[in-house]
Amino acid sequence: MYDIKHDFLVGVPCSKLAKFIEENDTIIATREDEALGMAIGAKLMGKNPLVFMQDSGLGSCLTLITSVMTPYDINIDFFISIRKKPPYHAVMGNIARQLLELVGIKKYSFIEEPE
């Protein structure tokens, strides 16, 4: 299990997260913002959620982060795979940490592929 303090694991599969998904009781979403919406609902019901995704999906979550999580002080942990290949993945991979900090996400961890 990733972390026993999380009792609601939801996200979008990625090959880098396959072992994590296989070893845990997860809910699979079709989109990252859908996963985050479920996690927000779970948080409001007293759960401690973790949202997992590939870094490319982080952009689709920005509206939920800035319009729901930030104004209502909803804190959710993120587990993000950082992709560097092919080269078009490197753009989001290179700014993911700064983007999370910019929108106020304090609890996140990464699994990164080598450059």
C-alpha cells in the first residue's frame, strides 16, 4: 500500500503507475479532473484521498484546484508520474512541481522516469 493514511485512491492509469495500481485498491477514472472531483467528494465525506495521474493530466485539474480546492481549503494529496519521453511530455514534466506550488498544492509526490 502506498500510504496507510490514504483510504480513497483514485486516478487515471499510466504505465509508470502500474505497480502502484496493481498493489492497491484503487478507483480508475477516465479523466484526471473526474478523479479529482471524486476525491473532493470523498474528502467532504471524511475520507483522506490520494489522486494519481500522469503529469500531462495536471492541466485538466487546474480549474477544480483553483475554483474548488483553494477557495474552500480542501487539501488532497497527489501522486504524479513525470514523463520525459517522448520530448513533448517533457514540457509538463519540467513544470509540474512549480505548477503545483503555484496553485497551492502542498502534498504531492512524484515517480520520475530518467531523462
